[in-house]
Amino acid sequence: MIKNKSLKIVVLTLLILIGSAFFRFASAFQIRAVLRSEIPEAEITPPADTNNNDNSSTSSTPSRVRTIIRSQIPEKEILPDADNSDKIFLFSDSGADDLFSWDSVFEKVKVVDFDSSILFSENNNSLSKKNTDTEAILPIDGIDYRITREKIEVRDADDFTWFGKVEGSPYLSHFAVVNNRVAGEIWLPNGEHRSLLPRSEQTFLVEWNDEEISRGLIDDQILISSFISTNEPGGRTGPRIQRRLSSLVCPKGEEMIWEKPILFLYDSTALDWAGGDKDALSALAQTHADSINNVNLNSLMENYRVKVAAVHEFEYTSSGNLVADLQVLIDSGENEGGEVRSLMQKIGAVEASLMIGATNGRYYGMASGNILQPPGGRYHAGVIAGGSSRAFVHEDGHNNGCGHQVGYIPDSAARPFAHGWIKDEAGMDVMAAWSQELCPTGRCWYIPLLSTPHVLVSGGEIGLTGTPAGVAGEAECASILPEAYTAFGVLPMCK
Ligand SMILES: [Zn+2]
């Protein structure tokens, strides 16, 4: 059980990594709006080996080994005992298979108990103090992985996101806790990832069939034909967008960030999938948003973020057809008086995403809209379902204007450089669509990155260590974020 109701977390600490080697990019438009002196066209930033991120880690709170004494409790109670005091979750012997029918995309499903008190603990009875622990243990498949906190974002005592890296992995993992329900994505050193899914009062550790998901993503389509418009200024046949090195700074040294508010909707099938647990769906929405932020940070675009504007029930039951579902979402978003439009206006969201629980929609989605569409991408929509964040990140990439990998037909990149990246049966970024030619037999490892030649791929079993995760001038989806977020109407703020 999660026992942090009595905890109050007040201090928000951002541990900024990748500081020294990081250059912000911003579109010329943004620079005109906010800046000052002319800065030369961006030079190619030397690839920053993500392996070196740890070198610039500047935690102000030194790690220490926590010691928590708990009474001996039988393990079947799913409560931590003294021997497991640093472990974030313990496994139950409950048979998950008996509880739900899981789609084939879920390769392994285990019931776990998530102990958020490992991430937070009381500090000398001072509830106002956040604990200084920065490490915890993740027991997965018989191996104890050490995970070190990189930052924490607190929305409330029972509502926070904890970000950290598993030792040996260059990519961020995270746990989103919403009203004691937790969802998360965990990246292991060998390139594999696991999800934490809340469902009907229980939490499940899920190993995905990544290949199945990859095959599913190839089915997504862009419904709006203008997405591939070539006659827009800066379009595919136009001049490449002028990107400049940004030296935007906040007056008091805060971070200058662009944050895109997303309205998360769920229908009756999603609510059924979650066993009626609305908090579980809120936690899933949060982890979807966190997954985008993780990918942007991994891609050295950490100042471009999304946030959960609201999680709301949409009076709708999925038709079982994603095209139809998406059209309903678009209609409600674009029509005056529509439920989605009203909600978006009320909360200031610039994107809406619908979670459904239909089996055939669990691992892929569809996106509608792009940065070329007037009025600046106001009514973008993505359709996802309760499950992996992978499809959500992918579809949001489309909304930003990214297409699939170089050479993928039909081409859907909004800009010449904004293609995804896939490499010889070995690795694919978040925008790549599965390819029979490139992934004929084995798996193509999913890498939580937007394509960018400025980041080198790392990871033992991926086999691409030292390879840029993108091709200069062709596969640089990360570079479109400044333009996309501006088109969405997102204004920079110091935070
Ligand atoms: Zn796609």
C-alpha cells in the first residue's frame, strides 16, 4: 500500500543534467519575438554522448543509503519487509492472468505493490521537508537495478512525478503518482523497457511486445491531407527553416521553457479497461505527458515540454474504429459549442487526446493536424488508449510535424528535416514506423529519442553505441519543436 498521505512535499528541486553541453535551439520567429542581437545560423553542435550525462550531474543532495525498519510482515501481504526497504515495488503472487484478459502486446504482466515511500520519506517528523534520498532499487526479473533520481516535479503531496535513470541506462525513467495511483515507464540498461500500469486498484509491471507495437504503429495514418502540403512557406519544397542558436535567458536565471497544455479525454471503454478507476486513467495521462518530456530531454530539447491540462471523461464509447473515433474527437473540437472545444477553451489546452480501451487501439494511435494548418494547430488530436506511452509519444510527434523515418512512404514530414530515424534492424526512434525491409526478422530496438544527429545512441544490446540518432538535414525531428510549439501558440515562460 502507498502510505504517503501524511507526507507533504513542498520543495521542488530540479536537478538539471546535460547542462554544459547543451545548446538551445529556437526558431528565428521566437528570437525575433523575444530576443536581441543577431546570432549566426546554428552550427552543427558536436554530438553529445549521452553516456556522459552523468558527468555533469550536479545533485545538491548527496546520495545515501536509506535504512527503514519495518516489522516483519508475510510477503503475501504485499508489504515491504526489512530486507526490501529500498525497493520501490514488491511482487505479489496474485495471478494477473486471472484478473483481466491482456492483449498479446503485453508480453509479461505481474502484479506489483508500488511503495512511493521509498521515493519520499518523512524527515525527522518534519513533514514539510522532502527527503534527500536520491536512490532506490528496482527489482525486475530477479535483478536489482539501482535507479537514481534526477528530478522531481511535485503537484501535490499525492500528486508528483519522479524522474530518474536506471544505472547503466542513458534514458530517463519516471513514475507518475496521482492520488496514490501510479503509472510509469522504466528503461533498462539493455534497451528494454517496462511500464507500470494502474488498473482496477492494482498496479501491474508490464513487459511489452515491442515488435507487436512497432507493427501496430505502421498502421497509423494522417487524416488531414494538408499535412503533406508542399506549397506552404517553409514546406517540403521550400527553404529549410532557419534555426539559430538561442541564448534566451531568464532575468533571474530561471529556466525558459515552452510548455504545451494537453487535454486528456477518456471514453467509456477506457474507463472499463481501468476497472472504473478514474485516478488510474489520470496517472496514465500523466505518464504519457512525462514520456514526451523524457523523450525531449533525451533529445537535448528539455525546454520544450507538455503538461496535463486536465483529464476528463468524454461522453463517448469507442466505435472500435480509430478513424471514426478520431473524427468524433475532431468534430467535437472544431465545432462551436462542441464538448471538446469548450473544454479546450476553458482550460487553455492546445491539443486533445482521447484514451480508449478497445483492444485494437491499445498499441497504436492516429494523429490529426500539423503545424502548417491554420490556425496554428489549434485543434490537434491524437487517439491513444490505456497502455503504453509509446503510441502517444509517436502521435504527438506527428502533431508537431514529424514524419516517419527517411524513405518511408507515404511521407508525412512537415519539414524536409523532420523525418524519423531507423537503423538497420537495430534501433528506431519514436517516430519510426516498423519496416519489413529494415526489421525483417529480429526486433528493432525502440529508443526513446526524437531523431537528432546531436545525440549518440547508447545501450549495450542495441548495437548502435556511438551512432547519431538521426541524419543531419533529414532526420532531425527534435529540431522542429521550437517551430511547432510556437505554432501551437505556446509562449515561453521563465520557470
Ligand atoms: Zn506514425
